[in-house]
Amino acid sequence: MTHNTPTLSGKVVFIQGGSRGIGAAIAKRLARDGAAVALTYSQSAQHAEILVQEIQAAGGKALAIKADSASESAIRGAIQQTLSTFGQLDILVNNAGVLAIAPIEEMSMEDIDRTLSINVRSVVIASQEASKHLNDGGRIINIGSTNAERMPFAGGAVYAMSKAALVGLTKGLARDLGGRGITVNNLQPGPVDTDMNPENGEFADSLKQLMAINRYGRAEEIASFVAYLASPEAGYITGSSLMIDGGFSA
């Protein structure tokens, strides 16, 4: 491979939850690295369309698919649409996520079920569907959370549990798919400056005090780590949960 060939040239990426924040940054970065990118959105049609146009304007290939990550058929259908549009699948990024904070005695069953549905069940479904089609040497990259390891404030038990579930899932999938050279890893960001948890939001000051690096991460920093794990250089990393949290968990 010559140095001017993008590292992901000829690859096809499916990003579950790719229209905003970290997902959008991942889509832009992997497209810049040469991959054709399919991404799902549930509400943010406008964000998704602008993102697709941006990638196409820069010479890349992109496709936005409306798919609710709470729906099994929508997830499977979106992966099938990706295959019929781009002809193959090499990399799955599971980035859909919701955050509900409440004391455990007050949390509604609706919030508990939705957290598990989006943060855990959708990852299982997408991984199952993608694994039938992933090329050998492919990649599954889950976007977890540092809260799987450390939940320093009250109200986050169910969210922390949902992200801890990805640690075990990642280990098991790495065993299931390792024979095909497919790696499975779980990226665990700390606080990242997005509209879900802005750097100037109500939690910001208390969170910054818990970090070794006294600032929020940038979505582009998470995307660069995803790009590395998606690249040929990362072929020996699998079953891992990798922190990118400014020392939040240190």
C-alpha cells in the first residue's frame, strides 16, 4: 500500500447512530480515510442529509438511512440496504445510545427498557446481522462509555449497566468471529462535547474535576481512535475495552 492510498480505500462502513455528535465525526473521518459510509438516524433527518452532502462534496460516498435502533427489523433492513447500495460490508460501528438519569427508585420501566433496547439490544442485533455479511478481516467497533468502569454520581446505574454489558459482549464476539480475522472492540469515551452532554452544560464543572486532563473530549478525537481500530494496523487488537476518557477512570 502506498502512502497516498487512504487506509480504508475500498471498504464499506455501517454506522448505527451516525447523524450527530460522535457518530457524525466518525462518519466524516472514515469517509476521509476512503470508506463508503452508510449511517442511520432516527429523528435527525436534516443533520443526516447535510452530513451526506458534506461527505459527497469532499469526494466521498455516503448514504443516510432512517432506522430506529429500537426496531429489530429497521436495523436488519438498514444493513441490507447498505449491502444492496455498496455491495459489501467491512466495518460495523455501533454508536446509537440514549442516556436516562434518575435515582433507581424513581426510574420508569419505560426508561429502563429504552436504555437496554438502544444501548444493548440494538448492538446485539446489528452485530448478528452484520456478522453474516462482514468480509474476513472485518471490524466491529462498539461505542461504550467510561461509565462502565466508573459511575461517580447517583442516578446512572441503568446507563452504567447498559455500557458494562458491551464489555462482555465484545469479549464474546471476539471469540465468535476471531477465526475469520474479524476484530471486535469496545471504545469507552469519557465526557465528550456534543449536544447530548455539552462542555458548558450543567454537569460540566463537576465532571471536569474528576478528570486528569481538565477538559471535555472532542468528537474528532473519538473518531480518530475509531479510524485506527478500523485500519489494517489494528488487526491484532480484539476483545478489548479501550478508554479514551481524559483520565476520568484513572
